[in-house]
Amino acid sequence: MSHLAEARMPPLTGGHLKLLTFNLQVGIQTSAYHHYLTRSWQHLLPHPRRLRRLAMVSEVLGRFDIVGLQEADGGSFRSSHVNQVEYLATHGGFPHHYQQLNRNLGRIAQHSNGLLSRLPPAHVEEHQLPGTLPGRGAIHARFGHGPDALHLFVAHLALSHRGRVRQLDYLSEIIQPLRHVVVMGDLNCTPEQLHGHQRFSASLPLHPVRPPLSYPSWQPRRALDHILLSNSLEADEVRVLDHLFSDHLPIAVDVRLPPACLQALVTHPQGGANQATGAAMGDV
């Protein structure tokens, strides 16, 4: 487990970006298998300590430049009508955020992905991923302009093998022509399963090759959460963070950007202001 430095450094310090992916599990505290049964009611009903947990999570997230979230709630009864993406952005000090609503259960639950960023994206779009059961998605954020822009995807893939194959096919089509790419999220598959998907592994070289174990958080045995980089990007440090209540551990990577990509981000810093569901952060 890695302990984080307290100081918040400005983004792009030394040509680096600090990235984090985290399956939030809507702020439920899970530390044993039996909690899936005994605390399952928290997927539908509010818990008085959920907001306190979010505040503690925001302190950790705030030490990174870009954060990808999965299983966040967009503001429903179970989260006491708190948009968790917006809350973590505000309390973590992120000027830019985006919520992708993937499964809308009305007042009961708002299943979402989220993007928190200190850098202003030039453009953000969302993709509804194919699958037998709807409700899986990916956020695609572009930082900078031109062929050397940085393309970052936050994804949450299906539990079923057949669904993941279709979703990885879909993402491969988008990623293949891009130069500088990050794919991060709860991909619900191991590195070996990712390598077994020929089209995806051809579009993205899948390094770091051996991500840390992230699931279950109380006794990690599987690497289901990933931050995957194109060959043009270098990972200086890949680490797993301490338990933050969820059944998944957060995964962090310090990424070194090539000069051309760094120049693309610095030359075109403009992007959108704070955004929430349905409106991209860029193109303003």
C-alpha cells in the first residue's frame, strides 16, 4: 500500500500527470463478503455516514490531477440526493467534472461514471457501451488539440464475458487511430483476459503489463481495475492505495507525457467550466 504526499502540486509538474481510478461502490463500506448481503440495503436506502465517507474520499482524490470514478450516484434517494461526482469534485478541489448517467432508476438510484480533472478538457463525449443489459458506459475526454492531444477514457465494463467482448470491440474501434491514450476503470477482467482480446490488445499495447491486485479490497486477489497506456506514455509509478470503504481499491499511476503531447496540452489550455450530467466540459 502506498501513502500519499500531503502537498497538492500543480498539474503537469515536470511533465507528469497523476491519474487515479476508483470504483466508489456509491459510498458503501464493504470489508467482508457477508457485507454484500447484510449491507445490500444501502444500494437502495440512504446511510447517515455515507456523506462522511465521501468527505474522507475527497481528501485522497484531491491529491491527483485526473480521477475516473465508477459506481457513483448522480443524486438520488439512496445518496440523500447528493450528486457524488459533483460532491467529490467540489470537495477535492477539481475545477472540472463530468457525470455520465448510465442507469437511471429515477429517484431510487442514478448509476454513473464520473470524471474529475484539474486540467480543462477540450472536448468530452460519452459512449453507451453495447451489451445484453443496458447500463454500461465510457467517458471520452480529449485534452488538447490535434494529433498529439491526450485521449482519456473512463469505463466500467460488463460482468459477463460476452458483454465485455462486445464492449472491448467497441472501444477498440475508437482507440485504434489515436496516438496518446489512457483507458482506466473497473474493466471487470484480469490482464490475461485483456490480452486474450486480440483487437483490443492490438489497439492498445496494454502496459503496465502487471497492474496491482485491487479486488476484493479487504483481501485483494484479482486485478480488475486498470490504467492502461499507449506506447507513447510512460508510467513512472503504479500503485494501489489504502482501503477507501469500497469493495475495490483505488489504482494510481504517475504518467510521463512525451514533449509533443505536453505541448498540445499547454498550447490549448481552454476548455469548459464545471459541468454535470448531459453537458460536455469542452467546446465552449
